[in-house]
Amino acid sequence: MLTRDFLLKADCKTAFGSIEESLLWTCEQRAASLAAALTCRPDNSPVWIFGYGSLMWNPIFESDEVASGTLQGWHRAFCLRLTAGRGTHHQPGRMLALKEGGNTSGLAFRLPEEKLYEELELLWKREMITGCYLPTWCELALDDGRKVTALVFVMDPRHPLYESDSCATTIAPLIAHASGPLGTNAQYLYSLDQELKNRGMHDDCLTDLVQQVRELQNCHHGMQG
């Protein structure tokens, strides 16, 4: 499990596995990206982060409030080729991102203003190792009726690790067999599925994918047995 302590001490070049040198962002690139995002921050409003993947069950950063909400105009897709963390260069998996269209239910985290930069710096270190996401300010409809503006990490389709084909039959074998220093790719998928169920949320794209990955893993274990 990724922890705050691990992330604070992590050397991005080695901690998550072997990342291609040309893809790895420097500390300066991450700082510039964070500064650019903050210049677009809506005036005087609190900073919310929208979590739709592992941030939901393992946010790491500190928050003053957590609320369920729905993001319109984006949907979950395993469209990011995973060569570190829970995959390797030789056996890549797939990581979650957001692609345009549809909607996504998830969690919104309101960050403490007095620790804002420190918490965002940690988040950038976690999410922007290769700069694969576009940190975007989006309107979020919270389940309690409030409308807030949140920072959302959506897929950058120009990134070298972007994969346009994210249909279940293509990605299930990749997710079923990939693993890396942070664990297996399948465990990430199962954790996401469980978290959504625990919170009474549903995502159509996951149901079929989870079933296919389980079948592939059971088949593999059966052959080994």
C-alpha cells in the first residue's frame, strides 16, 4: 500500500519501478505544473480534489472534508499504459484515467488552506511522475446539493503512454497478469470495485472488466494447480 511516508521519501526515478528516462518528469516540471494549476484556481474558493480511483480508498493527503459527488462530462477508462508501480516495461498493465464523455461518481476532498501547497506537492508527486494527466478545474455536483469547483486529473491523450483502446477484452489480460513494486494491477481493479460497492456507487465499465479479469486469473491458477 502506498503510504504518505513512502511518498514523502520516494525517489520517483526508482521507487515505483523502472521508468523510461525520457518520460520521467523532474521536480522542476512538477512544480511548474502545480504553479500553472494554481494560477487558474477560482478566486477565494476552497481547493477540492476529485478522487475517482485509488484516491478514494487511499488519499494520503490531509483533508478538512470528504463528500460524495458526480463529475459530468468524463468517464473512467483504463487508458494509461502502466510500466511501473503495478506493471513493468516487459509486462505492462493499465492504469485508470478519465476520458471525455459520460459521468463519474467519486469523492471530493476539501484541502486545508493552511497546508494547501504541501498537500498538493505530495499529490503531484503521486500523480504526475510522467505528467500523464492534465490537472483540470471542473464543476462537481456534490450529493448534498452543493456545487464546487474541483481539481481533476484527466488523461492527456497526447501522452506517449496513452492507449486509445480500453475495451474490456483488450485490457483484461493485461490487468490480470501485470504486477510491480506497488502490487498487482488486478488488486487495484478489485479495490476500486469494492470501494464503489461500499459507497453505493456503480460504474458500468467495471462490471464486465472485473468479471473477465477474475475468470482469467482463475483459469491461470487452475492451470498452475
